[in-house]
Amino acid sequence: MTEKSIIILGAGLAGLSAGCYARMNGYRVRVFEQDTRPGGLCTSWERKGYTVHGNMAFIGGSGPGVAYHRIWRELGVVPGMRMIEYEYLIIFKGRDGTTLSMPNDLDRLEKDWKEFAPEDAKRIEDFAAGARTFARYDVPIEKAPELMGPGDMARLLLTRYPLLRAVGKWKKVSIGEFAEGFKNSMVRDSLLVWGRIFSPELPVALLMAILAWGHKKSCGFPEGGALRMARAIESRLLELGGEVHYRSRVGKILVDGDRAVGIRLADGSEHRADYVISAADGRTTIFDMLEGRYVDGKIQRYYERVPLAAPTIIVGLGVARTFEDVPWSGAGTVYFLDKPVHIAGREIRELRPMIYNFDPTLAPAGKTFVRFYIPSDYDYWSSLARDPEDYRAEKERIAETLVGFLDGLYPGFASRLEMRDVATPLTFERYTGNWKASPLGWDCTTKTFFRRMRKTLPGLGQFFMTGQWVEPGGGIPTVAVSGRNVIQLVCRRDKKAFKVRVP
């Protein structure tokens, strides 16, 4: 029997994942990517012998014991890549020198925090108990949610009722709300910073899940960084017989009657397939490539009202020294500043360097890569870029500010600096096409967390979407599973049993 064919837009993790599972199920696969390499926002780049690591801090499922681990096995990431586990999720340094850490051990976290803030003992116990529930019960990922029926839901209630209850309770509470309930100012301020890093409306349930992964030693960092991980999935796709075409910007999705039948590239060439799956930017897909013809009120409201995750500035620094005494942490160390600094039009009251002393592959021998990840404002950069000189000057000023800060922490840092690189929201927009450079698509809030968005568009057959624009909150494991799930929907359409193969 002739294989049915699938065209996939975008070689980010969702697109590569969809391609791998499509090949496992006997579909001919062609992935078209506008950039010169895979990964999308999950990326890295080289500067003067250093690897500037992009958006990723850690991945859930890096080790056994968490359901996401099977996804990374199926996609060829593990065991081939070494996963580095952290001692701490994040560390906070107060203005008075006080240190508060989130260790990746829930018993230790509860003990340390209760000793630090005995006045908040009951609240800390509740928080640790919730995280332990996430550690005891895995999130079900075997079957796409769209395919789950009453029997599946009944089994979930029987086998994971405590988890469902915990999710139901803690997904409604934002980090900001939770933090305000603490009496201890250092604990309160530290949790509020976590919210500023990701989103003040981030549900507490997500932080609990991350701590649960860390507790199970399954929230690590892929040695070599994000691009190396994307390359591993690309290799898996190629081994399965899929194709990836780079420098291939899609201009239009071709439609015949009420069916998607292929794509037209920016160079005018056309490519046909039985199915089209977009893992590209959602807004560009719906309103540009499909000219807004397949939209209902619900989809329109998403793109008009649902908040976006804040775009970021990434500053990479390469320094000719080591940091043996700095503990390994997934999200780095937050320093509360005596005086705020101004970065890209914002007043910043804390800085969070990530010192990659745990991954020597990111720097030459005896040297270290250091990164700052700073939420920023797309409109600020868009306006600034009208004058290229102003744009470059602001990037230089930011780098100087951060180098000066590190020189204060580690005297001699500035004199040993060998590399600096500043990527703004416009950098990520240019390379990925993401709407307003949002690194996670929709913001993950108490209202969007666990919201299910359709992977199809009204009135358009043989077409699906996958990735962060149909999975609110995004995240690396989430988009990899999204690629898996969308192929389950394709298989159901073709009345085929969904199959997976582990290399």
C-alpha cells in the first residue's frame, strides 16, 4: 500500500516530534523549516568558542520515573544524551546576605523552609504535601486528551484521584496570590520573583510539578544544550526515513475545496500531501498562510484576548575562569539588588545569572559560559529598532550593566571576559517567526493552565496544528507530547492503530 504523506511546517520540537511519530506509523514525512537548523526556540549558537545556550533551563522527564521520560526515549534523546541533574531548582540571595534555596528534594525543602520561616510552617507543609502528590502520581500522556472517553476518565479517577484533586486545587492559585499569604518577607519576595521570571499568574500547580520532577531526579539539563537536543530528535527523524528541508519558508497553505492539500514556499515552489500539520507560529498560520478564512469566534478571541508569555532578552557571557564553589541550580541564583538597574525601559530589582559550571561542553577548557534570561517588552524593542544605532547601543549598555554586576560579585570577572552576546525579542522573532517573540506562546496562567485548544480549524479538513499555540503554557515536554498527540488524531482519522518504537 502506498504511504500517505504529511507535510509539517516548522522543525521546532513539536514539528520534529510529529514527524518522528508520523514515520513510526507509516506516513511519508517532509518537514519545512525557514531557519538553517532545527529546534526553533529550543536552540543554541556559537560565539568565539562558547555555546550560547538559548531558552531552555531544564526538561521534565530527563530521568526514569516520570512519564515524559518515555517520550525522550521514543524520540532518541535518551539514553544517548547525558542528562545533568541539579542540586537546587533555584537559589535566592537577599540584600542582607541571607540565602534561601529550593532544593530538588522535597523533604529537605520542607525542613529548610520551616527552619527559615517557622511562622509560615503550616503553609510550607501544605505546599510540600501538594508537591509530594505530584511526585507520587504521573500525569497520563499515553493517549491524546481528544481521544479519551468516559472509560479513560473513570480509570483516571480510580488510579489518580489524589493527583486530580491536587491539580484542581492548586491550578486555581497563582504564584502571586500564594506568595502574598506568607508572613516571612524573604519567602514572600522569593516566590514573587519566581512569578516575575515566568508569570505572576503562573499556577502553583506547575511549580509543584517541577519540584516533583526534581525530587525524582528527572528535571535535568541535556549536556551540550538545547540545539544538541534538537539535533538528536532530528537524527531520529532522519533514521526513521523522514525528510527535513531548511531555508524553506512557507508562504501559503494550499486548499482545494475544504481540504488542505499542500504548501507554497516563498520561492514559489509547491508541495502536495495528504495532510498538512502546522507546528509554526499560530497567528501566522491562521491569519497569513490561511488568510483568516478558517476562524470562528473562539479562535478570534484567543488571538485578541489571551495574554502572551513575555518575550525575553538573553545575554550570554564567556569568561576565562571556573566557578567550582557555585552550586548547580536549574534556574540560577537570584540576587536582590540594593539599587535597581534599568534594562530595556524597565526597572529591574533583581538579577539572575545562570553559571553553567555543570556543563563544561559549553565553554573551552578552564572557562565558563554564563547566561542572563530577562523578561522584556516587545514593543520597546520594536520601537527602538527604528534607529539601528540606538538598538545596538542599548544592547551594549545592557551587556555592560550585567558584566559590571558580575564583576562586583566575582572581582576580576570583567578583565577575564572573552565573549558577550545579546539576543533581544527581535532576534527570536527574526529566526523563529513567533508572534511578538513570545517564547512559550500563550502565557501559562490560572485561566489557561490545562485549557484544551483544538488542533483543527473549522471548515478545513486534512489540517492540524501542534505545539505551543494549541498547548497553553508551552514548555518542552508539553510540545513534544503535542507532536505525539497530533499523530494519534491523524491515525484515528485513517482508522489506524497508533504505534511507537523505541530505538
